[in-house]
Amino acid sequence: MRLTADGTTPISRSVLVNDFETDDGYAFVLASPLFLAAGDRVALGRDGLVVTRADGARLAPAGAWSTRCRPGVREDFEHGAGKQVWGADEGAGGR
């Protein structure tokens, strides 16, 4: 689901999230899954994620920034796609 994380646009429906991917190849990976309710507002910044609930309560869930080549690369990598294995003569100074 695509969310607008500008801090002002409310989420249209409830969703359980593990991470947030940006359009420019970054991801904020949450330390544990987070339930976002309809009406919550999300803001991503250098310091991480800030969620403003519909009642005005604010929370900053634990997590960390990471980089991704493209959206969804983590899921592909877990299934074996995109792994690069160097052979004995490749990339290790061999001929």
C-alpha cells in the first residue's frame, strides 16, 4: 500500500506495517510491526518515523534506516533472487 508520509495526510484505512520504503531507495525498518489506524498521519525524517494518531497522540516507534536498490529488493533477496556469488576465478583476482 502506498502511503503519503508528509505528516499531514491521514491514512485512508488501517494497515499493519513492518517497514516503509521511499521512492529514492531508502527504507525505515521497524523494530517490531506497527498497526496504523485509519486517520493516523505518518512523517518520515532523518531521525526516523513519527506517527500522529487521530486523537493527537504522537509516537516514535523504534527502527533504523537502510538502503535498497529498488522497492521490494529485500523480499526478492530472501527468496534467492539477486544474490551474487563469486566463483573462484571471478572478482577474487582470478583469471
